[in-house]
Amino acid sequence: MAIAFPTFLSTISPLTQKPTINHVSNPAPRSAYIISLLKSCSTIRELSPIHAHLITTNLIHDPVTACHVLGFLISIGNLNYVHRVLNQTQEPESIIWNTLIENQLKDGFFSEVFWTYYHMVTQDVPLDISTFHFLIHACCRSLAFKRGTEVHGRVLKYGFGRNKSLNNNLMAFYSKCGKFDEVCQLFEKLPKRDVISWNTMIACYVQMGMPGGALNLFSQMKLDGVSPDEITILSLVSACSKLGDLEMGEKVHHYIEKNKVEIGGNLLNCLVHMYVKCGKMEKAHELAARSNSDSDVVLWTTLVGGYVKSNKIRAARYVFDHMTEKNLISWMTMISGYVQEGYYKESLELFRQMRLENVTLDEVLIVTVLSACAHVEAWKLGKSIHNLIVKYGMIGEGLLGNALIDLYAKRARLDDAQMIFEQLPSKSIASWNSMLDGFCRSGEIEKARSFFNEIPEKDVISWNIMINSYARAHRFGELFELFREMQRSKVKPDRLTLISMLSSCASVGALNHGIWVHVYIKKNSIELDNMLGTALIDMYGKCGSIAKAYNLFCEMTKKNVFMWTAMIAAHAMEGQAKKAIELFSEMEATETKPDHVTFIALLSACSHGGLVNEGFAYFDRMSNFYNIIPKIQHYGCMVDLLCRVGHLDEAVKFIEVMPIKPDPFIWSALLRACESHQNVELAEHAFQQLTVLDPLHDAAYVLLSNIYAKAGRWDDVSQARKKLHELGIRKQPGCSLIEQNGAVHEFTASDFSNPQSANIYSMLDEIKTRLQRKDLQETSSLHSERLAVAFGLISNHRKTPIRVVNNVRICGECHSVMKLISQAYDREIAIRDSYRFHRFVDGTCSCKDYW
């Protein structure tokens, strides 16, 4: 190889050419050849003929060529040869070394920069200001803090400590490393600060999350007589964005226009972003439109994102459609915006359009689209996206793997979901949770619990998924036990856990569990926001503790429509119609706009209170004043109201003129009223209408049978019971729940499953005997609520109220018996059936026999 070099080099410069000591004329083309040859060298022997050629052709005087020779010699560790080369360059030694460092810095070879610096120090090469500039830049770009402090020390040692440009660069270095105190120290020591010094300090404040300090610093800068430049303005606008300070942002914008600073490029984008962040979308849009920057993708994508965050999805789509140029982020912003707002079909349609544009996909976009597929019936598209993932060789792990598991799990393709789960090279907690959610959604609770137990490190989401699964399956005993198990773990419940627990307590009337959750909230200083506050009020209301619900309601400083509605509904269930109306008036006085659920609660209160005129007044107010179109539930409340007061003919007329078709609930309300008022003819009409809509409605046959029985039409009773049997319809079993000693006990009619069944039935016999002694009659029927009350009598301390939750409407006989028991045992009995609360005290009921 060494012999071949002279032959090759002779083609660059003939050997007959005499050497010259003058500066090299146009050395660039020949330097390129030499540099390529240097890169192929590996030993001094291979360098020697090249070095000779550099001398004869005078290329050794070229600093760029010399620095490449220097770099090669350093790489092979031959520093003795370095001096022989540099002595022939006719350039100061520092310039050649600096040129080498500069080239290494441009190429991003930071370790080589520091290695060259080390050799400069060990070889006693003089370091100048340029050297330190290059070194500080290398430390800044590689975030080499320790090495940077060493360079800073050497700057001081060389006497450059007062050099303004070096200090500005050092400030920028410390700022990028997050060393705020060091930046401040350098800034304070500067004898005279220029705009770069101020810009660096202001940018540091913004970067460190102290935008207010940046704005204060700007005021000092103006007092110091330093005029800001575009970089200053950019930092200030960025500070206003982070603070969300619209007033200051507008002042900065006014300063820009007053001083005729050109608004374009980064400054335009920054201003638009500031207005977007401050929620002034009209101003942001106006500024963007005025700029005539139709092709600025970043600008218009920022605007699309702003509209998405402002929940103005149509405006976002309008801007998106009018963009002359779109990139992946533009498409991603619009598609993810649709998904966030629940417009899943629109997001998938836009994705199909994007595919026609041949835009390159990335993992985040695919995860977003798979999420949309999981929410709608888009199984084929989801499957094709999975094929696309395989086709492009994307790794189905991390977010992508979890999204695929979620898709298959939500579409009940658990085998496919589990196959992907098993193939994951590393399973994150998100992967486990996606799979767990799939088992829970499928209703396979036992499999879900078994899988839950296998999760190595459960997080709060794992617990929430399992708790919600038990809640949906109405397996409240296991739910409360799981919550106790969660308390023993290291995972703390979050707001969703607590809301789910409170909702479950409300469902089964588990007041003690609900109180425990409330105590936990207080003990852990968890802020009662609207959601948590509403859940607590709803729990106390549905557990029959209306006073605690109201006290908590009064303590809440900020009340939204859901909280007001929960409180109104609680009074409605208690039959306190006038109090519910008072609350509604207070709500209107606070200018809180009611929603359709509020009016369901209000009309239900009127129904339980028999307030016909008030009910119709609020029904009209709902549509005429609040522009809320009545739903079937509102019409149902009105029919129920008329039926409860015995206005059956009016109820029928109301049903006939309804603008929407009556549902089974409306005909059921009429049928129940016929039982109360013994209107057999109308009962048969209601029964026919009800069974047309729901032929297997068990309560319809039972109610009609009872009506016939009261009328003495036993043949018709037999026919109704026979028809019920022929259709294979089973009457919905009554179920009663009672909380005792941290557990929820469930009873059905004639139930013997409870461990204390012997004592319960013994208590029922005692009740019968005690009532007979007082000449009070009690039938032998063993309905579930009677078993629950008997259990409460043997389990609770004397004078403790007995609270029972019943899944069906309490029958007349049981209602009468509860009044007798409350009087005979001097105990308060609170029963919440599927319609309202009944509080039995001293032989009377709070409903006044009107339910």
C-alpha cells in the first residue's frame, strides 16, 4: 500500500513541479483527495508518503488539511509526530487544534472533542477564546455537566472570566443542564449585560418553569436600557403561554405591533400558541389568517389542536379541511380529537382518508385508531390494522400490544387477546390490565379473579377493574371483601375507586361501609370535588341518611347540576316532595341550569307527594323555559303521578296524546294503579298493551292475577297463573339486603341459606306470637324483607334502626306487617324498595300508606 501512494499522488501534482512556500492556491479539490486518503490510513508508515506529498505540493499550509492529519495522529496516539507536522504549517498551533475541534463539533463527535481537548492540555497547546467557545458548545450539546464545570474552571484560570461572550455561553450551558443557581451567579457577575445575556437569563426562567420571573426580568431589562430582540419576544410569549396569562400576552403582542416587529415564522407560531393556550381561539384564528401563511403546517396544526382542546370539534375539522398542506401530526391531531370527543366513526373515516393520501403511519396513530375500533363495531378495520402492523414489521408490544389486546378483548375475542398477551416479550402492568378488563367484560368473573391474582404488581387500575366487575355483577359481598384486601396492599384507592365503592354502598344500602369511605376521605385529606361530593350525597341519600346527605350538601362550596340533582332525588325517595321543590327553587336562584335527570327527580318527588298541579307546572317549564325535550322517563313520571292520585281516566288520556310511544314502565304504572283502585276493565287494557310490548313481563301476570283475586274472579286468576306457567315465565324473586358487621347479607323468600336461619325463623315465630298477644294480625308469608328484618332484630342492638334494601316494590301485606313490628318492638325500620323509602316508626310509615 505504501508503494502505491506515490503513483496515485503523482496524478494530483506532477513530480517535476517545484515546491513553493507561497500560500496554497485553491487547495479545496486536492484537499478532498488527501482527506479521503487520510481516512484510509491506519499507521505512520502509510501516512509518510502522504505527508511528503503535502510538503511538496504546499498543501501542508492548508489549516483544514493539517487538522485532518492532526486528527489521524491523535487517533493512533502518536503525539511525537504531531509537532513535526504542525511546525510545517506556518499557522499558529492553536488554530490547527481549534479547526480540528470545530470539525469534530460540527460532526457531533463530542467524545472526540473532549479527547482532543485532553491532548491540547497535556501537550501544553495554548488555549484561546475560540477553543473555549467550542468546548462549551460541546458540553452544552452533550449535557456534560461535570466536564463543563472543569472547562469553566480553566476559563477562569486562563483569565477569560470577564469575557462577555464566554459568560453568555456558560450561562446557556448551565441553563440547559438545569442549574439555575449557577446561571444566576454568572449573570450577576457580568459587568455589562448585552441582549444575549438577558435573553439567556429570561429563557432560563421559562425553561425552569418560572415564567413569572421571566416577565419580571424583562421589566428589569428595559430599565437597564437594553432593547429586546426577536429571541427575547419569543421567550416572553412562551412565558405568557405557560402562565396562561392572557393580559400579559396581549401586552407583549401590543409591544410587538407598536415596535413593528415582523410577525412570522417562530414568532407567529408562538403567538398563536399563546392565544390557543389562553383559550382565545378567535384571536388565534384571526392572527393565523392575517399572516397569509397558508402553507405553515405547524401553525395550522396548532390551531386544529386548540379547537380540539376547546371542545369545538367542528371548527377543528373546518380548519383541518382547509389546510393546503398536512403532515402526520396534523392527521394525528384531528383523528385523536375525534376519539377524545367520542366521535369514533368520524375518526375511523378520517383514518381511511389518510390512508388514501399515503401518509406514513406511526405507532401512536395506530394505537389511537385501534382505540376507536374497540369502541365501535369496526372489527374488520381493526383486523386489517393488525395485518398492517404485521406487514410493516412493527413490534406488537408496549402501547401497540396493549391496544391490540384491548381491541380483541372488547370484541369478546379473548382467545386472540390472550395469544397476543402471551407473545408479548415483556408484559407491562397495562398489558395485564387490558387482559383483565377483557375477562371482566365477558362476564367470566371467576376467570377474571384468577387472572387478577396472577398479576405480579397490581396498580390502582387493576383493583378498580376488578371492583367495578363485582359491582356490575351485583356481587357486593365479594366487592367489599376485595376492597378490604386492597387496604391491606400497598396500593392506595384513587377517586375512581372511592366513587365506585360509594356507588356500590348506595346500591345495597351499606351505610356503614359508606361512612367508612367518607372517614377515609377525610383522614387522607382528599379534596371533595363535584364527582366525589355527588357520590357521597347520593350514597347517604340512598342509604336513608337524608340528614347527613343534606349537611354534606350544605358544606360544599361549589355545587354543580349533578349535586343538586342527587339532593333533590334523595328527598324524592323520602317522599319529601315540598323539600325537593324548595331545593329546585334554590338551584334556579343560583343560575344552575337543570338537566333532564333533574326533572326526572323533581317529577318523581311530585308523584310521591301527590302534587298534580305542581307536577304539570314543572313538566311544562322543562320544555317551555329550559328547552328540554321530554323523554319517556318524564312521561312515565306524569302517568305515575296521575295514577297515584287515582286519576286513571286522565292517565289514559295523557298516554293517548303522548308524542312518543309508551313503554312497558308506563303501562306497568297504570296496571299497578288499577290494582290499588280495583279497576278491572282498565287493568285488562293495560295488561294487553304491556304484554304486546313485553310478552314475558312476569309482573304483569302477577298484578293481573292479584286484581282478579281481589275481585273474586278465581277462574281468571287460574287462567293468568296457567298462562304464566305455559310461557315458562318465572316471577322475579324478591331480594332483600341488610348490612351487618361489615358484611352484606342477602335474603330471598323462604330462604334457609343464611347460617343463622334457625334463629331467624325462631324470631319470625316470636313476632307472630307477640303480635297475636296484642291482637295484631300477621300472615305466615315469608317474603324476603321479613327475613331481613328478623335478622336485623336478632343482630342489631336495641334501638338501632334496621335498614333493608328491597329490589322490588314492597307488597301491601308486608307494608302492614312492618308497621306492626315497628310498634311491637319499638324499633325504626327503614325499607328502600324499587320506588321509595318507607320509614316505619311506632306503627306508622313515612309514606302515609301512599306509595
